[in-house]
Amino acid sequence: MNRNLVFKIFIVAAIFSTTFIGIPPKGVQAQSKILFPVYEKGKMGFMDIMGKIVIKPAYDNVGWFQEGLAEITLNGKKGFIDETGRIVVKPQFDGTASFTDGMIMVWMNVWQNDTDEMETAIYGYMDKNGKIIKPQYYNAQDFSEGLAAVNVGDYESPNWGFINHSGEMVIDPRFESVGKFSEGLSAVKIDGRYGYINTLGEVVIEPMFDNASYFSEGLASVRVDGKCGYINKNGEFVIEPQFVEAWWFEGGMASVNIGTAFKPVWRQIDRDGRFLYVNYESVGKFNEGLAEVKVGGKWGYINESGDIVIAPQFERVYPFNEGLSRVKVKGKLGYIDKTGKMVIEPKYDVASAFYNGLAQVRIGDYETGRHMYIDKTGKIIREWKYE
């Protein structure tokens, strides 16, 4: 794919994400104050859980607080403020990711000439104190287990290695592709095949796979001849390749696709590869002890024993968060509790999960609709329209 097209797609996705605040990215760290992004008179700032403005709306856009810092956008550039509203890092970046392992990836666009067409971007990192590893890499990944993968080559000739939190190259760049470190191992591509290295950069599982994911609960999904299975840390198959797609293990279970790429049929397996909950059309991931389940075209929930605890009756359901879940009825979203009781009637066109007691919802379209924060009783804490 053309590099310019890749970044145009990324920009569209980034712009779209600002149209709905939603909930913070997974892994957001708790801070001393619980603050929520809020919009007022064309600018964004932060409010508390009661809806009171705490940091005056003065920015074109803001992100959620992570590690005590929140991203702000001014005149198209991104920087960071602390919980008092003080600017810790002046706006200078064109994009940022989310904090992982105490570091956040940042990047700057690089322009080839004076035209409006973007050529590429270079990536760096920042810690929670605002210390910056200068953007200099043609591609990069988030930190994990103290290391981050960086590409010192280019998009046509990638050359991946790993740096530490100080920005020192601790695993020499020599890989065509890499994954994050998990359980002490990282998937790497050498001469067109995937294997695994340890944190010293030593190959511990020889490259023999078409593709490979990270280890979780001692197992990793790998692809051979178009099918996915699972290996242990010795590189031995414990679940033979047989699935179209296979996700990582979590809580002793993993989701696998036994359908096709275009018409997936997801099932849960245990560590021995045995299918769980086989009587259902589709089963989601467990969250707060419950998982979404589809029966007869309708959605409900099962417990970890596979018993239906909320009868399939909804057009769509989502994972539970803070004791409540979004469900769709006649095209509208509402919220149920773990008994299946509708605690907030379905009347929203868009709705987020709850985070620290509040959820963001919308009635109507983005431009003319009502945007609101609500509490767990459905009470409106703050309402606005975008100008």
C-alpha cells in the first residue's frame, strides 16, 4: 500500500475518534483526580464527576489522563498537561499513542516538499515526567517489559531492533518484523519466517512459522500453511494448526475462528484445544464473569460454567463494565445490570461503557444531536452540542 494512503487512512481514523469521547483506552492508569474530557463553546477541557469544570476548555481537543498526564491539541499540534492544567510538554507532536509500560509513543510528520501531501512520519517516546526520546524512527511499537521495537530502516527495507527506556539500542536491528515482548519472548521475522527471541536478542525458537503472535499464559498462536495453532515456549505444538484465526489465551480460554475470514464463527477453547460452550452460535470474551452469547440470532450472556444467565433477547450486546452493559433494542442503546434488568432505557444512538461512574451517550446525529454524560441511574450530569 502507498505510504501516503496509509497515513491518510490513519488521519481519518484519528479525526473520527475525536467525534465521540467514549471511555479511555485500555490500561489507563488511575490518577489522584478522576477527570473527564468535556466540550464547551468550541473548546475542550476537563470536568469532575459532578460535571463541574476543573480545567477550563481552552484546547482544540484533549485525551484522557494517563500516568497523571493528558494529551492536548492546539493548532494541530499535541502536547501534555498535568492534573492542575499546567502544560508539562508544549504542543509539538503530530500524534501520540497511549501509555504502556510507563512510556508513550509520539510522532512527527515529515514533509518531502512544500506540497500538502504527507510523505511519512518519524517516531519517538516520552515518559510520564515529560522526558522525550527524540522522534527518529521510521516505525515503532509500544513499550512492553522494558523494551520497545523500533525500525531504523524504512518501509521498503525494514530493519527492526529494540531500545530500552533510556533510548539505548539493546537488541541490534536485524529483523524484518517483530512483535512486543511478552513473558520474556518476542516474535521476530527472519528471512521471511517467524520465530522467537529472548530479551538478550537470542533466537530461542527457530523461524519456522508463516506468522506468530505474543505469548500469553505460556502459549502463543502461530500460523502454518494458512491455519493457526498454539505452541509452548519450547516451540512445540500443543494445539495443532486448524483455525482460521486464533487469539491469545486469557483466563485459561482463547477465542478461535472456525468459520472463514469473511464469515467468522468464533468459539472458545481451553488449553487442551477442547471446544467450550458448543451449543451457541457465537460467544464473546468474558468480562466481570459474563460473556456475550448468541442464540437464534439474539444476544444474551452466559457465566463461566456456560449457563445462560441473561436470556438471549437483544439485537446486540457488549461486555460488562462497572456492573452494567450496553444492549441494543429496536436500534437504540440502553444499559442492563447483571440480572438482565434494564436500568437505563434504550434511547441512545451512541453509548460508551461506564468509566468511574459515568458514560457518554448521544441522541441524534453528531452535528445536531445531544451529547451527554450520564450516571448509572441515567441522570444527565452534563450536556452539550458541538458547534
